[in-house]
Amino acid sequence: MLIVQKYGGSSVGNPERIKNVARRIIETKRAGNDVVVVVSAMGDTTDDLITLADQITDDPSEREMDMLLSTGEQISIALLAMAIQTMGEEAISFTGAQVGIMTDSIHSKAKIVDVKGSGKMRAELKKGKIVIVAGFQGIDKDFNITTLGRGGSDTTAVALAAALKADECEIFTDVDGVYTTDPRIVSEATKLDVIAYDEMLEMASLGAKVMHSRSIEMAKKYGVVIHVRSSFNKVKGTLIQEEDAQMENIVVRGVALNKDEAKITISRVPDRPGIAAKIFKMIAEGNVNIDMIIQNVSEKGFTDISFTVLKEELKKARKVLDRIAADVGASGVTYGDNMAKVSIVGVGMRSHTGIASAMFEALASKGINIEMISTSEIKVSCVIDSKDAEKAVKAIHDKFKLGGKKVMKEKISAAK
């Protein structure tokens, strides 16, 4: 079998952990498998590199930040290769560029467009070597180093699994699977044996930290089954795979929380055709990602437009929004970075009614005010004050009886 394994930063956080990972990889190899390993930067290395950059400038070039941050994974792959070699197995490390991970040119959040080095990796595997690849990074058509954004090593692993037609893609992390919610917030949270691509995609994009959302999109596109498991034990984790009929029996699969939301409101925007298009086109040109959008009812020819962005995007957004407001004749822009987004996810929502009202009841029972609401076929999200975030998760998790083995099944009337 050909197995792709990915180890996160906490799994290789210090030399002893790197040695433990090396032993696990060797065990997989000696069981008769070819092994390709993707590794993140050690522990807090990426944060430390960002701090170094902040000591130089408060407005670093994104290209140079990619050059800087990509070094973290290079440290990990070299040390891991050394550890494996000292334990009697052959290993070779490669950067993303060396194995032909081609991306677009959007620095700091590039997307993989091709993997051209599968032949090179297979050649090393045929020599009996363990191949180790730096996660989180690639190279664009002009040979600039690019990074894939936070959690990009997950995407690297899935991309390699797809390109190599691997038999398994194992994502090793510091938790032993995907839970109904963050067990640090709700101690009764239950580990899921299986979750559909669409559910995991929503959970990841809504704040669940276990997987990177783009890695799930890629896994779904190429049919890569992902096994999320702990690098600290050998317990079976959670399989992320194609949805099946059985999955619809569970109405709500989990509760996600993102505390890193910021809310922006453009006040008294002239309410005429084309204004919203102009505003959001200019925001897009500023390379700012928008999440929820709400436009109030027009009053005397003016309206307010509110939307959310990640807190890390707020600084970038502020650079363009005051100018945008002036260009369209709005009265001004207000910013709030004390927002959180709590969401419920489940493919069973497609065939059941009353889900949203049950969620709103749970929030109301704890006196939590909802500022914005967004829905899709399989999720409902509410923006609330961040001080109420954990209280909201606990209330919703309890409302849908997700703790222990009391997963809510068909307790809400089936849709006609």
C-alpha cells in the first residue's frame, strides 16, 4: 500500500516528539507500505517567525512573508529525515517546490493548481526511501515561493494523496478525531466515527480547527478518504468520506465555533442598482475575504450594509473601506472585533424541519442575542457577542443532545 501521512506542528513540537513520529513512520514502512510524509512547522515556529517580522515592520510584503514562513517546514522535514535515518531507514526530504507543488500567485493563501513531482517521489519510493515533504508551501509559475495559509499542510497531504493515487491519507494531529464540538468547551462532546465531506467542509470553514477547509474540498473532488487520528496513540479516529444514506439519520452532526470574527458596517449607503456590486468588487480587489452579508431595508433612499470578515483580515479591510465609503457616498464605516460565529452542521437538515428554531430557542434560553444569521442546506450560523460564545456552544450542544451516545436522530418532524 501507498500511505500518505501528515503530522501537525504539535506532533513535531520538540526533538523527542520528532523521534516518536519517526518511530511511527518506520512502523508503517516496516509493515510493508510505501510512505510519503507531510510535516508542518514545529510547534509555535510560524508564530515566532511572524513575531520576528513584526519587529522589523508593521506592513511586510506578502511575498517576503511567504519566503520567511516557508522556512519553518524546512526545519521540520530535515530533522525528521535525520531521525528516521538514525533509526535504520532511508529517508529523503523535499520542499514543496522540489516536488512540483504548483500554486497560483496569491501570496499567504495560495491554492494548489497541480502537483508535477509525483514521478520524482515514486522514484525515491522505489529505492525504498521514506519521502518527506514540507507542508503549507508551493511555488508559482514565476518560481516564487508561496504558502497555502493556516492549516495548509492538510491541503498538501490531500493533494499528494490524490496525485500519487495513495491507498490511504492519514492526518495525524493532537486530537484523536473529529468531535461533535470542541471538547475543551463541552466535556461531553462525542468523537465521530465518520463524517461526510460536506459536513466536514462546513465544520472546518465555520471554525472547527481539526482540518483545513480547502483540504476537504480537494478530498471530495478527488475521492480521497481521510483518516483523522492522534499522533500520540493508536486509537482509530474519524473517517471523512462521501455521504451515504445512513448519515441523513443524524439531524445535527456537530457544533462549530469561530471566535475570530469581525463585523463591519457601511452606514447610509445610497440604495440604487450597482452600488453593492461596486462595494464588494473593490473589497475583492483589496484581497479581503467576506463571510456573511446583511443589507437592511431601505429607508429614504439609504441602507446599511453589514458583513463579517476574519479578525486577521480586519487590518487589510480598514485600508480600503474608508475610501470605498467615500467613493459610494456612504456616511461612514464602523468596525467591531468582538464577534463570534456559532454554527450547527448536519446533512440530515436537508430532510428535517424545525432545526433553526431549535437553535434559536437554545440561544434565547441563555439570553444570547443574535446579530446576524446565515443558512445553507446543511448548516445554520449565528453571529453573537464573543463573550457569549462558549455559553452558546454548550446550550446548542445540549439542545440537540449531542453528548455521549444521545446523538439527536429524527426527533424533529421529517420535511414533506
